[in-house]
Amino acid sequence: MWEEGTYQLILTDCHMPNLDGYDMTRQIRQHEKKTNQKKIPIIAVTGAAMSGDAEYCYSAGMDDFVSKPIQLSDLRTTLKKWYVHD
């Protein structure tokens, strides 16, 4: 869907079946580099809030993350940080 639409940001669950959020992010970043596309913000949604998890999200190419259970105020703050109005 990302390739077929125009999106302001992507929210991804890190632990999805078939293609997890980490690998999806790596594939998007590779495609962006190859095609010189503008980098779209990718925000991880993860139940993992252990030491080192944030670094793993960033090393995969994600821009930010919110931890489950998601607090609406945390999600709102993160979305405002990355959502760019045209």
C-alpha cells in the first residue's frame, strides 16, 4: 500500500506475521535510497520496552516508537512530532 499511495507517515507493529516492522522498514528505506524518494517517517508500535529496543528500532531505520499499551497522549505527541501538514 505504501508504494501505491501518498502517506504522511507509517505506523507499524514491530511483530507482524510474514513481514515484521523491522524488515518492512529496511525494505522501505532501501527503496527510498534506490529511487531518491523523500524519507517517510516510520513510527514503531511495540510491546517491547526493554533496554536496547529503541536502539533496535532506530537501527532498522525507524524514526520513533510508541510502546504498548498505547497511551493516547503518547501517541498524540509522537504523531504531532512527525506528521507534516502540506
